[in-house]
Amino acid sequence: MNAGRIVPPQGFRTLCTSDDIQWYDAVATVGGHSNFRFVDESYESRHTVRRIFSLARKLGFRSFCVETVLPDTDWLQEEDANLRSRNCGFKESKVERISFFETDVARAKRGLISPKEYIGYVVVKRDVCKSVDRSRLYVYESVLPTYRDEKLTFLHCCQQYQVQYRFGTFGVTGALYAQQNGLTFVCAHVALRSVLSLVLENGDISYAEINRLAGISVSDGDIGMGKGMSSLQLEKVLREKGVIFRKIGYDPKNKDLRQDYSQYLYGFTESNCPSILTFNTKKSAHAIPVVGHTFDEDMWPPDADGYFIEKKKHYSSERWVGSFLIHDDNYGPYLCLPKKYLDDTPVIIYGLSVERDALGFDTAEFVASEWLNSFANTVKLLPNADWYNRFVVYAKHKMLVLRPVLVDKSAYLHHLPKSSNKTALERLNNLPETFWVVEASFPELFSGTRAKVGDAVLSCHLHEDFSGKVTPILLRLPGLIYFNGDSEITAFGDDYHSPLLRNH
């Protein structure tokens, strides 16, 4: 799992610009800087560029600089060579890197910038063609953090990108956003690049490599000008890069394909697995990356399900999701796709990971639900164990909220409360390197304080078709721990609820 990984500078994130740096004051708007005026005058009033400037404003930028990317930069030479082979009248390209800082412009000009004051960057590419109507300006790439409340917005699929400047190297944590040029790469390319950059070891991939792996010839006109990438080509790229993916289809008109695709999008992102969501528009097919979700603590459906579902085994934590956090190359980064918005549209989801088990959240949740309910029905309430007894009552009434998360052993051991139970600690040290933790909570506790009363820990080994045996290992409950197969539960930690795992 690559959440939180640091990606060293490469491509346009290296020292690839000229010495000439233009600084702008983002604060003095009266008679001075205006986002709208600047984007109108410098970047053809492009909506995606304006969206990025608006996000930078929300993130508190006080200054920004514009650098011209040198023409001998490797990635730029590669992209321009592809455009020339496209036989589209390409003449030249002009590329600028815009970077945002919380530093005031006077200090920034002197290079007095703290790493904490760095916000992020955007690379804007203008392809100039002989035919003016084919010239195009677009966002080649951008990385910004999210600006929303981190308690209600979860960017699970992210990493820290290192960016080099002549005045220092800075890091920005986010998910890479990109926009198609419509000639040598299309929406499927940028969706692939966004998600692959989150799972590949080197943290990025070029469009030239994507085309090569997909068997697409740019010079022969296999892509662009209305020609997209097929699902077979997309899947070929994933396989060639050694990425494991799980494909989920949904069609409202097909009774065999009416599964809840929202639950899969949520399950993938909760385990740091980005997704590609594809669907048809009124004009063509479209692909977008899904990198996180929002959380609505006042959501009605979890409880209202009781009006319509007679036999409910538990609450799924997915029921509190409001929207999915997506990039759309036509409109910009970190947009919210409301859950169920595409219910009337056939969709295909690709969940990506380097670990097959990370895509088996639904199996883990099902097994944990059965185990927790069975356990609660075979144990007795204990004296002076309020939270444990509450767990038993909620489980018996099938009112537990379950949240499956795939975690590393080191992260889980660090997350556990302190305990003097040496025997249990030794057994915990023998856990697998990665495993499923299905967190158990109550509706009021989960939505109110993002806390839980315990964990069901499960091993998971899935086969190529994502079937496989999920084995219960242990239950950690308020003040107690139970290892599967033991004759009794033992004391462990505090008799109280604890925070949910933050797995990114």
C-alpha cells in the first residue's frame, strides 16, 4: 500500500525551468491581482485553470510564481515528438509551471519560503499548431491538497510529490490531476495516469508509455480527434504494469448488473485503492479517477433503511458517504460526485491495487458481520464492563456499524491502546504483515465522534477471481481481546471506545 509515499522529483517537478521567475502578489486585489483577470489574460479564460486558482485561494495562497519550462526537458521533448508524429500541423509548445505559496510576495522573492508555506503547483501546456483552431491550452498536470475539513473529507488515495525549484525543494500531498489534449492522449489516458501514479513504485507514467503498452500508434491516428481508448486497451495497460484490478459492472436495465457500485467505490478508496469510473455521456464515453469521499454525519438513509429492509445484518459505514472525490479532466480537480448520481447510467469501475487482498473488502465485511453476530450471541454480559456490554447488545440487535480497512501490521500495532497483557502483545506481533481490520461501531458513535468499540481482525488470501478464504484471527473489544479458537477472552487496554483508523 502506497498511501503517504514520497515521490522524488521527476518530469516537470524537476529543475526544468529558466532562471526567469515572475512573482505575483495574490493578496492585493484592488487595483492589483485578480484571479479572473490573470487567467483571462494569460490562460485564455480556461475553466480548469480558474478552478485550480480558486482552490489555491481557498488554501490561503498569498503569492505565486510563473516559470517557463525549458524546451530541452525530457518529458516536453517526448510529448512534442508525439504531437509532430500525429500529423496535426503541430508547430511548437509553450509550457509554464505556476506554483502557489502562503508566503507574502516580498519574502518569496528573496527565497525566504518555509516548506510549510508551499501549497502546490500546476503545469499549463499550450500546443501551437499551424491551424489556429487546433491550437490548445490545457493543464498538463497539477497537484494540490484538498481544502475541505479533513474530518468530513477523506482523500485516501494520495502521496507526497516532491517539487524542485532554484530556491528549494518542497512537498505537496495530494492526487495528481491532468487534462487531455485530445490529440495524443484522451480522458482514459489521464485517468490512467492519475490512478497509476498512486500505485506504481516510481509514482508516475508518461502518455507515450501508456500508448505503447496499449498498442496505440499515435502516428497512425489510433487515438485522438474523436477516437478514444477501448476497455481492452485500458486493461492491457494495467496488466502490462503488473497492477491488479477488480472490474465491477453496473447497468440499471440489467437485473444481473444492478449491484451497488457506490459500495465498491467506497470500499476501494477506504483501502487506499484508487478507481477508474467509466460511463457514457450524450456524446461519447468518459473516464474519471476516484480518489476519496466525503462524509455526512447527519445522513438519514442508514437509519431509514429500517423502513424498507426487514433483515439487515449490520450498518455499512458506506451509508454515511455523501459524495465521491473525483478529478474530471474537463472541469478540474477535487470535485464531488454525489452518491447515486449515475444510478440511471451503465458504469464500469476498475479498482486498482498492487495487492489483490486490498480489493476484497466486501468479503471481509461479510465474514466479520457473521463472526461478530455469532460471538455476541454466545457470550454473556460482564459486570463493570459498560462498553463491552453495549457492544454485545448492539451486535445482538444487528446495529453495529462495520468499516473494513486493509492495514499494515506496524500501523495497527501503533494504533492499539497500551496494555500490560504481555501474552496478547506477543501474539499480536505474530500477525501477518497485512490483514483486514473490520472496525465495529455504533451509529451514534460512528457519525458523532468517528470512534469505534472494537475490531475484527481477519487474514485474507484472494485468488485471481477474488474468491478465497477469509480467516478470523481475533476480536478486540472494549477492555478485552479474544483470539479465535481460545476458550476465553482476556483483559486488554481500556474499557472504552477508541478512534477509527486513519489509513492514509
